[in-house]
Amino acid sequence: MAGTNATAGVQAARARAQAVLRLRGRALALAVLPAAVAAVLIAGGITGRLGAAGSPDAPGWDTARWAVSAVALAVLLLTAALALAVARAPRPPIPAVPLSEAVAPELYRMVREIAERMQVPAPERIALTPDCDSWLEDPPTRRARRQPSPAPVPGPSGRDTLTRGGRAEPVAPTLVIGSPFVWWMRVGELRALLAPVVAGTACSADPDIAAARRFVRGLDAALGLAADGRRAPLWQRPALLLLGRVCVPLLRRSSGHAAEMERAVAGWASEQARQVDYGLRIAAQEQVGLAYAGWDRLLTRVALPAWQIGRRPVRLDAGVVSALTELSRRDRLAEGFESRLGERPACDLLDDPGRVDEEVSRLAARLFCDGSAAPGGQDWAPVDWDEYPTAVVERIWRTQAADLGAALLTGAPPEPGPAGPAPADLGGVLERLRRTPAEDLGDRLAARSARPVLAAQPARTGTDLVVVHLTALVCCAALDAGAAQPGLDWLDGPVLLVDGVRRTDLAAPVALAVEQGDEAPLRAWLERIGVRLEKPVRLH
């Protein structure tokens, strides 16, 4: 039954690919139709069947021949230009760090073993992406192996392995692996997770599927190029407008077939992968969900605050291991996950995991923080995890405390930049807070604190922003009094440590002081840890 399902998946994928190619052929046939009519008219004139020389209707046929020939030539030139634009439209770069075989020989060896067991081509290259996903990236060009392939070789249980005899095969694609998987998963789990992905390389060796993919991706890239027409020079805009109007209906008609083709390919690859550590795939899928949760928390709670002040954590993947270990301890559903840490981690398949992690972390900063450089146009300064509390957490708190003081002293939103003079003590700040509406103060702080954020992170405004900044000022006062230290929680980001223990009871007193004007709980909290309100707070 499994072999029957796999063969049906192969046939369905090829049928959908051929449907896309038929659509491409119809578009080409429509483009050459004027040329065909012109050829008929010219041949009729030469043979004397259509407008023979000296006949009364000869001038009319000559005019028709010239007119149709001119239209045919224009359409052919236009078609060639559009085809060239589709073929050469720039594809978006792969958001990944390439790994050479010299850097990861064991990883390449493992991937080749997976491909050999499934009798599919091995990926040509491997790359790591700072995301919880893995996929195959087909080569952007139409390079092909020139040696003819042998006759179709049946896979296990007689399954079709998507090879064709006597036709050139496109080069194998690049295997892109999510870096959190490599650092968190064990070797066996990663092998089981990658098996269905690697199985998809056989589809890149099928000429019909590969050609259909190139056509659809070319249309998509050309449509993206046409969408930027407003920013192009004036003389290019008509051509880009025409390119868009041609690509839209073609892409609309082919997208359904392409989606069904990929669905059939995924089903076929899943069947092929059953022979590679199938029992571990369920456990590996559980780790995917856990890795995604830990990676998201690490990016939004830990990495983003550092990026916003121009610092770049250099070991994000090592950090996600710490975050997931902490999550495993906190989550009762994750009981037993810590026992996995005794097994060999997949990052051991790399010769120098630390250097690779640094490259992936640099790419993550460019991808997720809206730009290729830190705020102000400078490159990010690297920061190790040991330096994070002092270099990132304390700096953020003092910057926010200075912004709060400066916003309290002005009645209008100041220009973003270095903070001006501010109240030097916590008591003075609390006094001004009683006389300043929280919403107005939040608007001023929003004007000062405009910084890039992740798309999934809505910017704080109003009272919430005041609470954040007052909390930072309280933390600075505790640091200056020697009663606390800055700390890092792998899942929650910056935290305040008193006697080495995280304090989670500060949020409620600060919220009462901002939202209801009740300072008594906050004053009592400060008194308990030994902070004096009249003592000046260092803001830089």
C-alpha cells in the first residue's frame, strides 16, 4: 500500500508540473501566432496563391503581409524581452549562512547517508538559517549535469524514485537547516527530521518538476520586479507595467497547479522518509515545537533589546539551548527532556560550532532588526552572554531612566537623542509623576524611544511605557545603592537580582504608582531592599 501511495504521489506531482508547463506552452504559442500568420501570408505570396504578382488583389495582400509581419516582429521582440526579464529577474538571496564540507564534514556525511538510504540525490550544499524551519533551495540557474542518467531505478518496494533516463538532470539543491535545530536536537533527532526534506532532492532531478518550479519562481520574481516600478526611472516604468500585466494572469493560473504539485511532492517525500529513523520522527517533531517557542522568546526578550542599543549577542544558538533547558525545567509537559542532554548534540557535527554560531547570529541581527546595521548606521558591537547584564541590561535601564527624567521636564515631545537634564533622585521623579498625566508622559516617552522593533512586537504606548521607564529608574536606584544587580533570564530577558535571586514583585507596586498614584507600596518595597528615595541616581 505504501508503494502504491508513493507512486500515486509521483504521478500526481508530474501531472501538475506538466499542467504548469502546458500553460507556459500556450502562452508561447499565443506569442508566436502572429509570426505563424505572417509566414503563411509570405509563403502564399511566394507561391502565387495569395496575391500573385499582377493580380488585382496583389496590393492588398502585400499590405497585409507587411502589416502582419511588422506586428509579428514586434510581438516576438516583446516576448523575447519578457522571457529574458522572467529568466533574469533577481531572486531573493537565501537567508542562510553557507557551510562548506570542510566546516561540517560529519554533517555532510550524515546527509549523504540519508540520501543513499532513500536512493535520492544528495544535496549539493548545506546552509544554516536563523529560523525554526528547514527546506530545499533549488539552484536559481538552469545548470544541468551533462552526463546522461541511467534508466529509472526503482526504489524500495518498487517505488518510483523520480529519475528519468537519457535526460540531463538539474544540479541538486541546497539543504537549508534551521540553526536552532542543530544546536538543540540530538544527532538522531536531526537525522529523522531531515529525512523528508532530503527526500525532496529527487524532485529537483525530475526535469518536468524542476522546469515548472523555475517557471513559477521566475514569474514571482518578475512580478516583484514589476511591483517596484514606481521607484524605477521613468523610461523603464511602461515596460515594468507591461511585465506585471503579463505575469499576473500567468501566475494566477499556474499557482494552483504549483501548490498541488508541491503538496504531492511533500507526500511522496514523507513516504520515502519512512525508512529513515521513522520512530524518532515523532519525538523530533515534538522538539520542533519546543525549539520554536524557545527561539521566539530568545529573539524577542533577549536579542531584541540588545539589537536596539547596537549590541549583537554573538552566540544566539548557544543561548537557545540555555533557554530551552530553562523552559524544560519550568514546563511540566517538558519533563524528561533534560535527559536528552546526555546524548550527542547535532552541533557536534560541525568542526567549529562557535564560529558558525557567530555567523548565524550576525545574520539574525540583519534579518530581524530591520536593516543591515545598528541604529545610527554603525555596525553592531558584539557582546558575550557573560557581559550581557552589564553591557545591555544596565545600559537599557539607565537610558530609559534618563528618558523618563527628560520627558518629565518638558511639556512637548523632544527630539530623539541624548537625554537632557533630569531629576537626580527617585523621590523627585515620583513627585513630578503625581502632577503629570500618564498618557501625556507616555506620548513624550514614545517620541524619545522610537527604535526598530520586530514585526511581531507592537510598540508600547501610554501608561505601559511609563511603567516600563519607572521600573528602569527603580532598578537603577537599586543598583546604585548596592542592593541589587542586573541579570539575564533566558526566557524573559532583563531581570533584577537581589541577593542573587530574581525579584518578580516589583511590577505591581510600580503599576499602582503610575496608574492610581498610590506610591506607598513602591516606597515600602524600596525600603525593604535598602534604597533611599533622596539618593541621586546615576543616569549614564
